[in-house]
Amino acid sequence: MDEQVIHNRYKRHIWLAVLLSLIMPGLGQVYCGRLKRGLILNFLNILPLPIIIGLFSLSDSPSLMQIAIALVLVGGMVQLTAIIDSAFLAKHSAGYQLKDYNSPIVYALLILIVTGGSIGSALYIRDQGLEAFRVPTGSCYPAIVPNDRILVNKNAYKRTDPQRGDLVVHICPSNRHLNYIKRIVAVAGDTVEVKDNQLYINDRKLPRRKLPDSTLDNIRTTVEGQPLEGEVFEETNGHVKYNIFLAESPHDKTTGDFEKITVPEYHCFVLGDNRNLSRDSRHFGPVPLATIKGRADYIYWPAMDWSQFGKIE
């Protein structure tokens, strides 16, 4: 009788092992008496963070986004493994004898040490490497559909200047609490002009090719409750090609012709891909490079169609 009471007293609880694994992968194993296994699982879970930091400090390639997401998924798989393993250990823990480290104080210290380092790494990545944004508007449709979630590479322009064709997130000139996502169409020294809804860079009309309506079949969207209708074109800007959209009434907010200007030094000229429904450099002028937060490289949560998932073209 007494022996059975002692065994039940120290039996590990499945719900608590799982909860601890959710708080910190590996902690459930520590709770179940597998200290070494728990520390290894925790190490594998946080390992992607310093690797991602290292990758983005060495390169600004858009392909790094895919590697970073793969590493994050690896960390998620490690956490799932830790949860399942801790539940299994707790289930078979009848008669468990407490270890010296089975103490709430030890658990709290492990959480503070490991979680503190993980939060610091995550904040560093957000500040210097990657930042996630939700795009609520259709100003860059069809490349970005309203409510798409994107990852911005904040390290992209530490070794090079923004280029024509880049899709960038920049601070709104009239409200520094807002961020805009726009397409760079001209850089310092270029002349920009819009005539009859045609874009001219350095006195040359950019060629555009009409694309079939089926291009938009999987990403049809609405604006203010009404279907967004219009035509889609492929525009060629130097060596770069991208799709633009010319919205029709009632969403045609065309600003008319834009008189020719020269983009000043340390600035760029940005337009929304949804040319007739975008507030951009035609309204607030060239954008200072210092206000660009980074290059939009990756869609990680498509709002309309999973074919949008991945590298932004």
C-alpha cells in the first residue's frame, strides 16, 4: 500500500510534460528524467537561429529566404518531436524517482537562460535580417494579393543599392508609422515621365506585353467589396520584367500625366504594380534610400492561392 502511494506520487504527468515541451522544447524530457536528451533537443531547436543570422550576415541572395524558412520548419519539427517524446516518457514513468534537477527553480532557470537567448536572437533577426509584414491593400497587385504575408530581407542593401524592378518596403513619407510596399522603376540619375498612362524612363517608353486574363484566374480579388477588374501586362524595365495591372472603373484612380523629373542622388522612384490604384512617387515624389526597410523577397502566407507561396517574381 505504502509502496504504491510512493510510486503514484512521483509519476510524471503527461499534460505537464507536454506543457513544458511547449514552453521550451526539451524541458519535458528534463521533467521526465532525461536531462541529456532534453538538452540535445533544445540545442537542435534553437540551432537554426544563429545559422540564419550567419547566412544573412554573409549574403543578401533572395534564395536565402527558402533556406531560412526550411530551418524554421526544422525547428518546428524538433519541437513536435520533443512534445511526442515527452508524452511517451511521461506515460511510462510509473515508479519514477525524482532527480536532483526535478525542481521548479531549475525549470525556471533553464527557461530564463534558453528563452532569453532565443528571444534575443529572434529580435536580432527581425532588426537586421528578416521582418514579416502583412499587405492589406492591392497597390502591388498582381504580385501581392491583399492580405498576403511577406518576408522582407533587411540585409539586401547593405552591400549594394536598390535596383530597378526591386519590390521594396519603405516608410510612408507623410506618416512614419506606416509602411508602403512599391516597385522601384527608376534610380538616381534616371529621368521619369508618365504620358497617356505609359511609363518613360530616360526618355524611353517601357515596352509592355498584354497577358491573357487567365493569368489572374487564381488570384481574383475585391476592393471595398467590388471585384477588381482590369488588364494585366508584362512590363520590361532594362533587364527586369514584372507584371503590372491597369484597374478599370470604379477603381481607376489614375493621376494623369506626370511631368518629367530626374531622380536625385540617394533616392529612387517607386510605383505600385496596380498602376491605377496606388499612392506612390507620383504623389509624394522620389523616396530617400534611407527610408527603405528592405527588399520583399518571399510570400510565406498566400491569402488567395498557394501558387503565390515562395519567392516573389
